[in-house]
Amino acid sequence: MFVTALGAAFGLTFIAELGDKTQIAILNLSARYGILPVFVGAAAAFVVLNAIAVSAGLLLYRLVPHDVIRYVSAGIFIVFGIISIVRSGGSERETRPSRNPVLTAFLLVALLEFGDKTQLALVALTARYDAPLAVFLGGTAALWLTSIIGAVVGEGLGRVIPFKWVEIGSGVVFIAFGILIAVSVI
């Protein structure tokens, strides 16, 4: 049962997270801050969120109406998209931040992933297999792998594409995701 739950959590989470909004956020952050601080922040957020999903996610899911989660998520995306586009209008900035990139990545990933489909999938898998450790490990490993992929791609883009265009592109994608979330397409 442990291996089955581990494989199911890893496979489902990995496929669901590829190209997801959080991976795009990680790509955007790593274009600015580099791979390591973004991955560390994202990885820590996933550990915290997956622990919540596996241990208390079902309770949270029942207490917070799905529409509230959907509209708050949509609003977050649209706001981050607008901020990204507005910030791109300034002069070229240095690639190293004045604030803590680990904390920035942690908070952004935590906000974007709370109540996300991968978190809810881990709740369902835990209930199905009654193997919380296996589901936690499989889901966390998958999220870490997609995060490192997004961070590597983002840092590479940050080296060849002016950051202004990465911000504009990310902003447009975030706004599109926000609209799609609000109308229940994703």
C-alpha cells in the first residue's frame, strides 16, 4: 500500500503541477533571484502545505467554501499579474533583490498553492490509501521536482531575455490564469 500511495501521489501531483500557476511563479522569481533561494522558499512552502493537506486538509476543505477559495485565488492572480506588468515599466533593475528572496518565494507559493488542486488531490489520496506518510512524500517529491524545473528554466530565461519582458509575460499569464480560475475553467 505504501508504494502504491507514494507512486499515485507522485504521478498525479507531478502531472497536475507541470505548467501550473505556481510553476510559472517560480519561473518568474528565479529569473530575478536565481535558482537556489527560490527553490528553498518554494520547497519549504510545499512541505508546510503538504503537511496541512495530509493532516488537516479535508477539514479545511469542508470549512472554506470552494467558491471562496476560487475567487480569492483568481483575485491573487490578477493582482500579481497587474503588479508584474506595472513594475516592468520601470528601468532595468539589478538581478539581486533588496528583500529576502527565500521568504518571497515561500509566501508566494504558500498563497498560490493553498487550496490548489494538487493540495486537494493529496487530501483525497490520503483518504483513499490511508497512507499519509506515503502521500506526503510522493506529493512533496513531485512538487520539488516541478519547482526545480521551473527555477532552472526561469534562471535561464533571466539570462537571455530582459527581465522587463519576463515580467510582462508573467503578468499576462497571471491575469489569464486569474480570469480562467474565476470562470471555473481551471
